[in-house]
Amino acid sequence: MEVGSQAGETAILSAAGRHLAASMRKVDFIEGSYGTMLLAEDVTADPIRFGHRGEAPVLTGAGLGVRVIEDRIRKYAAEVVRLN
């Protein structure tokens, strides 16, 4: 079994992939978490990149474990819709 995501992923998708992989019983390969190696800038305050030898810890914290920078999301958004 392999868990992966699309090239150019933000830290949000990287975090989701890590949570998915951590919840599975058997995973042979996991790819992703390239962050700013592929992106000019990411949309979270904390980089979600793999480390030495491809090691990547399970994330903790609220939600996916990342803190989104809303101004960066708005900068790349095609449209912003407010829900009240």
C-alpha cells in the first residue's frame, strides 16, 4: 500500500496524508511533504517537510496539526466567499 499526494502540495495536504498513513495498519511507501522544495511559499506557519532519510513525525495538535496563514490563502484564492 502506498500513500501519496499530488506534486505541489501545500502543508495542509501533507498533514492530511501523514494522518491518513498513521491511521493505516500497513503502509509500504509514503510520499509527499516536499513543501517549499516545490512551492515558492507554503500556506502554514510551520513547515511540514520530511527530514533526514525521509523521516517524518506524526503530527499533533488541533485539527491536522498545522497553523494556516489566512493571508496567504487569500493571496492564492480565485474567490473569497464569506459565510455568516
